[in-house]
Amino acid sequence: MGNPTGMFHLILGHDQNVISANGLGGTSLVNSNVFLEAEEDILKMGYWPPEIRDDPAGLNKYYQKVRDVLEPEPYPETWPRLKKMEVFNEQAKTLGLQDKLRRVPLTTRFRDGANSCGVNMSASTLAGQEITGVNDGSKTSTLVTYIADAWNWGAEMFCKCEVRYIEKVQDARGGYLIHFAYHGKGRSRFAAGDVYGDLMWVHAKEAVFLGAGSIGTTEILLRSKQMGLRMSDWVGRGMTGNGDILAFGHNCEVEVNALGNPNQDPSNPVGPTITSAIDNRKGHENPLNGYVIQDGTMPQAFSEILPCILDMMPGSRAYEMSLLGRTQAVMGHWKKRLFGSNLKHGPLGNTQVFLIMSHDGNQATLRLKDDKLFLEFQGVGKSDRVKKFSALLEKATASVGGTLALTPFYNFMSEQMITAHPLGGAPMSHDNTGANGATNHLGQVFIGNNTAETHPGLIVTDGALIPGSIGVNPLATIAALAERTVEAYAKDNGLVISEEKNGVLDLFGEPARQPKDRCPLTTFNGKASKGAPNRAEMSRSKSVEFTELMSGFIHRTQLDMVVDKKTVYESAFRAAKGRGEIGRLLVSVSVFNDYELENESQPSGMFTGTFVCPTIQGSPFMIAQGDFGLFKKDQEATGTSRLTYEGDMVGTNGRRLHFCGYKVVDASVSLSPLQMWRSTTTLYVTITERATHKTTRIADDNEGILDENNLSSYQDVPISVREKLVASGILRLRLKDLVSEMMTLSPLGRDVLSKAKNMTRFLTFASKSVSHLLTPLAPLEYTDERAVLYVNHTPLTQTVTVISEDGIETRLHMWEPNPNAVATDSSGAPVKIENLFMIPGSSVDHQIFALPTIPFNAVNYFTRAGYRVWVTVHRICQLESTHRQPWTTYDSRLDLKACYEHIRRTNGTGKIYTIAHCMGSVAFSCGLLDGTIPSEWVSGITCSQVFMNPIWSTLNMIKSTSPLALDKVYKSIFGDWFEIGSSTQDPWSQKLLNQLLRLHPERRDEMCNNAACHRTTLVYGRCWSHSNLNEATHRNIDRFLGGCSMHLTNLLKQMGSRGEVSTNEPEYTELTTPENIERLRGLPFLFFVGGNNAVISPRATEATYERLIDKFGISAGLLGGSIQYRRRVVPGYGHLDCWMGRNAWRDVYPFVREEIDRVVRDNLAGKRELQ
């Protein structure tokens, strides 16, 4: 009975019950501090092993070692007189045992100062509260001695960890796995099976010393035996209650003052729990007839309930009382009822406590029944021993006019007794074999019956190894035997136990020696844990804790993850579900303070827990101090926040994997509570393992292009070259588990106010997720006018001004490849540098190809592929010299011609491969079709989104064919120029337009609150799938897009309505005549378009593709019949994100490069022969 993490536990047994304690320090936290050695006559009994019974004095040096640590001393003669002590002294005389009376040595401090281990202690306040765990700083427990000393020498302490069983490691690692249930952070709110089913563990490589107490150690060994650890059948046998008898002298006629009181009268203190003992252990023919009677105190916590219990219990008196005595007893009883139980001379003030230790045999057993303890003592309370001591105590109690009352269990539960000193359960064998005990004389656990062989390094060091009752408080004997076993282990393993003393310890500071770094705070792929530098500080700044349980299906695979997309996880989830590959994650999360919550570069907290997936070898896995991120802004996807769970985990077989899970909250939850629920309860999981050798995880089409030594620079690389994908899938948080999770949410703090502040901060921060739900109503975002630090500044090699034949100046930028960082050919030599001409669309400039907000842009990619990249900024681009001028795509063809002329003039007259995007491609088609740009200058063309057949998307087509000419309306109100950029300083008319653009129809998952993005959508349509843009690109979009004139939009409207490129107004002459198309004969074309393009319909490239095939055939009119026309639709991409997307390096650039290499590297252009 009792809270698993509470201090007191009551174990109800058959005929005898046990009270024990939990905590860092065990029962020493609540014992009565008595330090008495076992009598040598007891140690000579036949149930002890020969090493002890033949030389009981051999324990003396270990008693002394313990004495040096615990520093016991009797209650000082010079300290205040104690009423309970005086009463007990008189009773000893009544019993004729005054010569046996002594002040017992106590491990209570009676002076201020550091103890033997360097912990500062205080002198006892004589409150009598030691057995409740209420410590006034004077209690010399294990916590302030052995444990504090171990901490200072580098030991690590873990609380709330209930060890369940021990498993022997069968592989080459050796040692033992200690499986434990972690009771932290409300895990018990989930089903009990989750606490005791989702066990954690630690790998003891050399040895395990069991010190969980007689009950705890025996329970662990019993369960370990059930789980397959071989040992003797004596485990769970040979237990004793140490002959304990607890009794009360109730309603005495003299003041006893044995009720603990932290605020006692200094002139009349309670005193230590026990101060005196009638030690009657010597002088008996049979040593087992010896006993000890000690005085005691009652905890103040019992002051309300104990009087009622004592009143209901039948009293026992040795002599008949006189009429006057009975009258006084009745008056005392009613005085207590009328005036309360805390009167100076009231029932509890006059109630005495006795504790007897004697000998009761060692026939008790402890076993597991339905995985619960079952303790069985046969006839303890009915024995002659109990009757004998009851008569003795009756006489003592009667001498002070009191009534003897044995423990409530004795009177209310069929004469059951209670003990605070259970011993045995893994007793030492009297012949050092498993036939007569569970351990040998050194506490080493036997591997079975009828053998002396033991499990190496599995050692019992507590009361469980004592083979019988010792008739006195066992503290000293247990500690001495522990010292003996540890000394023997050290000697056998060549270890030296240091005798060096500690200085005065600062228990709130750092130990003198740091713990060995068994699990460095770096991930196995070499990347430092984000929280590693400040882990200690963060641990002290925890604000909120909660526990979370998620379950689902995780698919084990031998394949690499191709891409980090939801569809991949969903496919893995379906495969795992079909195969029954169940996954389960139970974690306890500590959230740090508001600084770490707001700091995007630091984790929001840390988590510890278990991950179970039976199909993954090594399962279950334990995760310790993983990084938890709470609604961290996803810099890789605009308008997205993530809840992240990332950390290394270790399996029971020692296998070390990396767990990465995340929940995504993005624009898809806009105005949809149901989608919000799905997003916050769905965890996408990837599990990886360090590869045993370097393997290429990059697609073959990127080989030699990406820098494999700097993969961390590329966004969304799902697996590095040093990692191997093990499994992936989806875990979900069920509604009932969410309810349990909310019940575990608890604030931390020194007081109620700090707890309230921490909870408020946490809930305020967590509520930011609501902003995603209300995206359409959120305040508009404008570009920060301050300077921006870009992640990928791509410096130009050269910029030249080119002048078209109509006198317009434009820019031509060039990037020269680094000869030491280009792709290699089949012989390993660097490829030849070739020219590559790239044409951006309208309103943009070279930055769409040299985008500084993504780590790897198109210019980076193609220069590493061995191409000298030229990018024009023509007149309808974002160009200062032509800003706000009414130029069109048809006019821009002249700029493109001037660029070709410059490149040919400075780099030879060879053909040039060209990549043309959107309206730049339309301008290019105009130049080729009307002959302005000779096709002989071009080796091949990649057309991004459109070429000579501009066909708008459905929404743009509606706008262009609407009876209400939107371009004319805008021109009449705002003028001839539409600026995509916007700011809070705009005139009211533009601000009003920005607000009206909120109403522009858009898919829910594409909603945002960026003013520039809305304005781009108005004039061109949505130019990207938001999921493909990182936060930096989207936030600064108006730095990369300028504006456009209404003349251009009018021409685009005319061309789009007809689906053909044309000249300027007023003629709008179509250029796609058969004669003009003939000029395209022999040119290889690659057309590609984003599958989600909301600007231009995929039909635009399809129409051109079909027309060219109809005209020239699939071989473009070349002899040889090879395919020269290719077309691709890029799923998941829109328009500009095909170049500006965070993963365009992976999804788009490779197939473009493949086509360019085919045409240029295979020298197709030089071999062209026309039919």
C-alpha cells in the first residue's frame, strides 16, 4: 500500500505486516537512528556462513568503518532532561532490569558542523520527528553520508526509478540490464501497464550492487528469476521480522511527552525518537532469548487519528484499578474529548511508545502473486514470544498508571504484528551453496541450487542477505556487511578504495569529480545536441512538465528515404499497419523557461522515455535527454511551426539509433479545428542508424554536385551520408491519451506564485498555435526594412552592361566555376567548362537563380556541374534603369539578343544552351520566332513553365477574360505601375488594397498573411506552393520581386486569352505562324511545369510540346531519330518555387542538368543534321 513515489509503504502480509520507506537514502530517511551491533553469540548461530560464524569478531573492523562514517553518539548527559527517558528509566527499575538500561548510540547529530563526508549538519532540535522523514538537519542518514560521498566522487543519481528486474546480457557486452519503471512527471496517469510495461533500463557493464532493502531487493530478484535469470530457490525465503513488537502505553498518569512536535517547548523537549534501551541480549543460555526494549515517540502527523484508534482498542492492565483510579481514567478520557488531544497532560501527551526487537525465527516467505508482493509469516502474533513480551510491557505500563495497547494490526486484524526491520529474502547460505541460501557470505547471488557458482558482479548489500533475526536495530550490521562485500569485490577486481576525505561539500554546486560521460550530448552523426552547451543550466530552469503517449505503426525498411514528405510517411504507415509493425512512444517532457521557449536556436525542453517497436532489432529503446521543440518556427517551410522530438536512443542489445519525430502545424489548419487536431496529434517519425561504412545517400543524378562534406548546409536532406534509414512511419496521440496528458501537465517553481507564472507563460506560448488556425485574420506581415544576413551570398564573377539595338541598357551577370570544385568525367578529370545562359521572368532578376536565402541555389548547382552561368536582367525584370517603364515581353527579346552577342563576342561563337523561365521564356520565344535571335546561336532550350503558348491557370483566365478589366481599373485608380512590395508607410489606398486581398480565393493550405505574397498573387497568380519556400525566402519575397507595368499585363492578358505569343499593341500579331515555327527546327527542348502551378496552366507546355512534335516529329527534325523533345510535370511544385524552392536542388535541378549534359556534353549540338 502507498504511493509508488511516496516515502512510506505498508506491505500487508499474512500474520505480519511491514512498513518500509522509499527515497534517496531508503529506510535510513525514516529510521530511529539507533546504532547497535549484533551480539557475537548471534553471529555464531548455525544459519550464518562459516566465514562469519567461525570468526564473528571479523566484522568488528567493518563496524568501525561504518562507525567512522555515521559517527554515532548517545544522547548527551549535559542536554535537557527528557520526560519519556525518565519514565522509561523508572520502568526499567520496576522490571528489575535497571542494570540493562543504557543510552543507545544514535546517528543523530548533537553539534553543528560538517559530518565525516563533508555535509554540513545541524544539531538536533529534539523534535522527535525523525521517523517521519522530517529532517531538522541532524539526521545522519545514508543520503548525507554514503550517497553524498558517492556523488562527490562522480556517481550519478536518478530518482523516481523503481527497479523491476535484472537481465543478464548474453552477448559480448557482458554485464546486466537493470530494467526500471520511471515514475516521473505523471506517467501513472496513463494505465498502470504503461508505467510497468514501458520500462527503461541501464546497462551495468561490470557489477550490480542491490541495496533496495530486504523487501525491495527480494522483489527484484524474484521478478528477475521469473524473467529468466537463474538463481537459487532460496530467493524469497528465510525472512524474519527481527522479532519486532510495537506497543503503546496509553493514558499514563504521568507526562511522557512522546509526541513529536517541531515547535516544542525548549524547556520540555521531546528528544530524539529513541534515546534509551533495556538491552537484555546477554546472559541467556539460548542467545535467541535475548531482546531489546526501546523508548520511542509518535509522529505529530498521528496526533489526530491515533487517539481514536487507541480508544477503540481493548486495553490490557496487569493489576485491577481502584475505584479512584477508574474515576480518574474516565475523567481523563472526557477531558481529552472536550479539550482536544494536544493538552500537555492529555492522552497523547501521556502516551508512551515501546519498540521491542527479539527473535522470531526465519520462516517467512515473500513471493509474487499476479506480479504483486505476497508476504507470509505464520503465527507470529500468536506466539508465546508475543505473550511473554506483552506481559512484560503490561507491568511496565501499569507502573505509570497506563493501559497497554499493542499495534492496531494486532487488535483489528487477527493478532497481526508489524515490523520496521524485515530481514532476509536473499539469505546467505550456511554452507556457501545454493542448496541452503540465495547468496554466499559475500552477498554474491548463486546461479542455482546445489552449486557454489555465482553470477559475477551481482551482489546483495542490504538486509536481504541476513539469514536470521539479530535481535537489535539492524542498521549497523547491514552497513558492516555492505562494507565487507564491497571490500571483497574491490580486492577481487584489483580496485583500490580511496580513503581520501572530502572537504566541506556544496550540495547545490558541482561535485569534485564529474560523472563519466557515458552518453555524450552529441548525436551519433556528429552533430552537437542543440541543447548541449547549456544542459545543466536548462535543467535548473524547468518550468512545466508533462507526459505524452503516442502509438501507431512504424515500418522497418532496408531502403533509403527518398524525400521527407508526408506521403512517404503515410506510405510507410500503411505498409507497417498491414504487417502489424506497431510502434509506441512514451515520453516525459520538461519544458524550459520562457527564454528557451522563445529562442529559436535552443530546444524548448528535453524529454526522456521509451520507444517500442518489436520489429526493430533492439526494441524496446530508451531515449535519455532528447531535445524537445515546442512550436518552433520551421525555417525550412514558410508559415509552419513544428513540435519536434529528437534524440539518440539505445536498445536493450546496445544498438544505438537516432529518433527524429515532428508534428507540423501550418496553413492547412486555417479555419479548420479538425485539421488542427490532426496536425497536433500526428507525429512523423524517422529512425536512423550510423552506417558502418560511408554510403551515398544522395541521388545518383546529384553525384559530384553536392558537397558531401557539408550536407548540413542543404535543407531537407533526410539522411546524411553517414546514416542509414532503419524505419519510418506515423505515431498518433489518441483522445483518451490527450486527456491523460493534460492531467500530467504540472508547473514547477519554488512557490505557488512562481508555479502560476510558469504555467501562464507556457500556456501563452502554446496558444501561438492558434494563430495558424486564424491565419486569414492575422495581422499582415511586411518585410523588415533592416539589413538581412543571407545564408548563401553568391558573389558575382562579372557584371556587364549590355545595350540593345533600341538603346536600352540592361545587365548581364556571370559566375565562373571554381576549377577545383566541379564535376568530373568518367576518367575522374574535371569536365570542360561550358556556357549556360539563364533568362528570368518578369518582375524578378538574377536572384531567382542565385537566391541567397537557400543554402544551394541554381547558380551554385550549375557552376559545380561545370557551367559558366550567365543570367540576364532584361527590361521587364527588376531593374533600376527600366523601373516603372512600359516595356513588354516582345520588347525584351532585343535585350536577349544583345546578351547572346556579348557572350559570343567574349567566349567564342559556339552554341549556347539556354534556360528560360516564364515571361523570360515568352520573350525568348518571340525573339526566336521572329528571327531576332538566330536559332543557330542556341544549342538547346529548357523552358520553365511556358514557351510560345501562354495559357493561364483557371483563376488567371477568369481574371483576363472578365468583363471588368482589372488592369484598367487598377490603372485608373493607382496608375500605370503595380509595385509588388508593400510597407506600413504605403498610402491608404494601397493599405486598403492589401486588406481586400485577404478575400482573394485561395486553397486553405496556401493561405498566408504576407502582404507582398498577396500582391504577387493578384497580378500573376500564386507563384509557389508555400510548403516549398523556406521562411527566409517568403519573409523577404519583395526583395526578389519588383513590379510590372499595366502595358505588360495588358499584353499578357491578350496572349493568354489566345494561347499564342504576339507582338505589342495595337496589332497583337501572333508569332506562332508555321513559317516562324520552322525556325525552331533541330532545337532540343525540355519543357517542365509545376504540377500545382497557379500562374500558367500545365497545358501551356503541353500545347507547345504537341505542336513541335506535330511539326518536326519527336526528333526535332534531326536525322537519327533520337528523342529531342521532353516534358516533365514536377509534382508538388508551383511556379517560381521550381527555382526558389528549398528543395529545388533535389527535385528540379538534377533533371535539368541531365538534359543540358545530354545536349552539351554529348556534343549533340555539333552533330546536328537536319532532315
